[in-house]
Amino acid sequence: MPERPEILHLPVDVQTIFYNDLGPQRREEFPRKIDGFCRDLKNIGIESLPVAYENEFVRAGFYKPPYRDKEGGRILDALSFGPAYYPQDSAQIYVKAFNDTFAEYHLTDELRRRGTKVLLISGIHTKYCIAQTIEGAFEECAKDVCIKVVYDMLADATSGQAILPEDDPKSHKDYLQYHFSKLDRKRLQFVTSEEVLSEYGQTAPRPQTSAKRSAASHDR
């Protein structure tokens, strides 16, 4: 299937260092869940651009393997996303130095270059990096881009203590909807992974998705 540059998926902060904050069960389950969703998107021609958080000492921008910064130092955890998808299949990652992925203009310029019309956002730290990335995306490109938050692909925890209930995607949706209640809902939407795959995938009945298979096998 041809690439669809008008749609881009941003999995934010999906790094080992942050997985470890999710607790023993979720640190195993959530990477598989995100990986499965990325694979399903790839199957319908939608690219996922992983976003890695470093700090203010790393220059923000796009990095290709072996993911070293401009001084030659290795970007910590940049290769430690999910178990399969990112190291083999991702041509590049985007490294940010702040909570807001759009704090610097590299990504905004890239969306314009691609002609992106739909931005899918998922990842870790709903109350922090996700919320600030949504705000940054809305400020920088909402006139041209519809922002869709995939709320069943969000996690939020610090030091093993869940800030929002991990197994209740609705809590993430409710928090973000309340937080952004004044924004244009035509430009900021909240959707599930299944709704995304149904809307942008083929109209024929789809087999069970990788994300759902991973969740089902984990429950057994």
C-alpha cells in the first residue's frame, strides 16, 4: 500500500526509562500494545515517527541509526522503544529537549513539508508530555492539521505510581477533554485505535489487530 504522508502517528516518550515507571505488569504490556498499533498503521500505509525525550543538552531534531547526537554521543534509550517495531523499521526518530514536542520548529516544518493533514498522538505521560504536545501542536499547526489523540494508547505514571488509572482509557480521555475544553473540537478529536484503523484502513472486514492480539494473549 502506498505511503500516506497526509497522516502521521507520533508515539511520544515510548522509551525504556519511562516504561519502567509503569510498574511490572504495564511495563511489559504497554510496549507490545504500542508496537501492535504501529504495525497495524504501517499495514495501511501510515508512518509512525517515534519521539524520544532527552534534555536541554541534546539538540532537538531528526536522528537516524545509530541515533547519536551531533557531538557523537549516544542518545540514551533511543533504541529502547518496543521489542520489535522501532529498531528494525523506523528510518528515523525525533528527539525533543522539552515536554512539548513542538517547542522547537523542526517538527512543524516537517509536517508542512509532508503536507500532513491528520496527526495521531499516543504515548506516555498524559498529564505532562502528551498534554503539552497537544497544546503545542494546536498552537503551531491546528489551522492545517486535525489532531487526533488515540486515548486507548496513552499511559501516565511516575515512579511506578499511576497518576491516572492505567486500565481505564476513558480517564485519559476525560482528563484531556476537560483540560482542552475550550479548543475547537473539529481540530482536536479523541479516538480509539480501532476507530483509527477502521476509518483509514480498508473497508473490508479487518482481521484482529496486533494491538488487540497482544492484549488478549496478555489476559490469558
